[in-house]
Amino acid sequence: MYANYRSAVRRDAPGRSAGVRRSACTLAALAAGTALVLPQVLYVIQQSTYNSTWAETFTRDDPLARVSGTGGFVELLFTGSHPALTWIPFVFAGMAVARLDLASTAVRVRLAVSSRSARCP
């Protein structure tokens, strides 16, 4: 079933972004890197929104802020309850898992063992 699906998917399909073409190892490394870097970046951006007026200037012309009556994209990406930058590493990790050959028993066992070991001290 999976082999048929993979052969049906064109690797050079137009409109696909470069991030989709990355290997599982590359996406896993990207997930790990963004998990380490983005919290610090988010902290700096959040502090700069509290200490300056760039966020207010951006929100004034933000169409999402006009429609929703909230902070718009600044709130969605940086200052909201669950900023989108926080979740990007999980998106990359999910993409890495999706790139694995999940039809292979060995891959499924390694994935289960690694996820189990991450939960147990």
C-alpha cells in the first residue's frame, strides 16, 4: 500500500516548497535546532514588543487585527497565549516522522522505543 502511494507522488511536483523535500534526518536536525533556538528568539521578540512601539505600529496596519479586534499577526506569532513560533519544532518533528518508512517494522520499533525512552527517566 505504501509503496504504491510513494510511487504515485511526484518528487518534482510544481508548487511544493523546499522544506517538504528535505530528508527525515534533515527535518529531525531542523526540529532539534529550532527547539533550542526559537524559545530564545521568542523571548527576545516578546521583550522587544513590551519595550518598544514596533508591534503597535505593525498592528495598526495589520488586516488580521482589523478583522479580529486583537493583536493580529503579532499576537498570533509572538505574544499570544500559544505563539506559533513555539510550535514550529513540533511541525518539523512531525514532518520527519512522516518521512520515515512506517511500513518497515524496524522503523516502527525504533520509533516506539525512542519515544518510550524519552518518557521514562
